[in-house]
Amino acid sequence: MTMLSTQQLQEFAEQGFLVLRQQASPAFCQEVLQFTEQQLAAHAQPIEYEADTRYPGAPASREAEGGLTARRLLQAYARDARLAQWATGKVLAEPLLQLLGQGACLSQAHHNCIMTKQPQYSTATGWHRDSRYWNFQKAELVSAWLALRNETLENGCLLVIPASHKLDIDAGQLDQAQFLRSDLPQNQGLLAQAVPVPLQQGDVLLFHSNLFHAAGKNQTAATKFSMVFTYRAADNPARPGTRSAAYPEIAL
């Protein structure tokens, strides 16, 4: 069990993210990696492909060269009992209940995936808040990101802007897809505060849904795998009729 200290709770509140070292064993990470590779080899749907993102540099379509490069193995919770146990087990539940309170739930509508950033055709992810396309009463969810392999700048580890979850951002600072514009002087000072979050296999990154984050391309020869789930407080339900309410939620 991983109870957060007062200092860790304060760090998350102030910075919008927190790294918990060595929360999963190498053996568990290897099990999940093997399962993921089997699912990818079998094209076990649902899978999001790089072509689906429409990000700059992504293949133009699934039919184009590299178009069937997997980006995310979706609906992870329902794929295997080991993944479901991790998502709701005490290793994550203890800190998440401290952050979100009793009655916190896993959302199956967002993240709930294994990220598969591959060496070829994978794209960089621009600066964004996950809450930009989520529909809950409050933009105050927490995501738990497990590094299944080491994550470095070279293979596209997450970059974050500390404390950006507390900022009020004008709509004009974002582009049409709700990514932070890098061409504006008022954004350049903000982007200068960005820091990488390298992780070792088994580390967990907790981060606020309003934290600005990004990731570069994978410049190495090996795929980077990360398992990610998102959670909400009991008093922060999804808005009815939206994508965020499309799947049953799982109580911690």
C-alpha cells in the first residue's frame, strides 16, 4: 500500500503531479508487456492508430504507409483481469482515495489504455490539458501513468509545466484543437518552465487533468509502453449524454 505523506499531498496540490517510485514489480511489467504485444500482434480491437490522431507528421490515413502503427491499446480495464486488478488495486487506490476522497471511481471513458509509442511513425504530442475534451462537472480528475519500460527524453517521456493546473488560460492562447500555441509571447514564458518526467520501469506518475503536458517522438529502436487510467471524485460525475458518460465507472 502506498499512503501519501503530507509533503507528497502538498506537492501534488502545488505542482499538479507526483512521481511514486517502484510501485510495480519488474515481473508484473513484463507480464503486461507480453500481453500487450500479443494483443497488438492479433490486432485485438479497439486500437487507436497514429493515423487516427491527425497530429502533425502522422500518417495521412490507416491505408497510408505507417497508417496502422498502433498508438494506444484501448479499453485496457476490460481486456484482462491483471490490468483490472492493477487499475483498482491498493497500490493505486490508496493514494487516489487520499487525493480524491472516498467514493472515487475509475473512468472507463478516458485513458483506460496502454500507450504504445513506437520508434517509426509515432508522433509528438503537443502541449495540452486532458480536460480539454472531457466532460465532468469539474476539471479535477487524476490520471495514474505506469511506466512499463524506462521512459526518457529519447523515447518520448512526458514533459510537464509544473503548477499549470492552477492557471487560467485564455481561449486565444490555444489553437482550434485546444493545444497551447507556441507562437505567442505570453505562452513562451510558460513553455520555458517545462520539465521532463523521466521514469524507471515500475514508476507511477500521478497528474492532474488540468496540468499542461506534452511528449516528444520516440527516437530509439524500442517501443515505449505505458499503462494509463483516470479517476474522478464521487462529487464530480460525467455530464450525461457526453463521451465521458459512455461507459460504466468502477468504484475504488
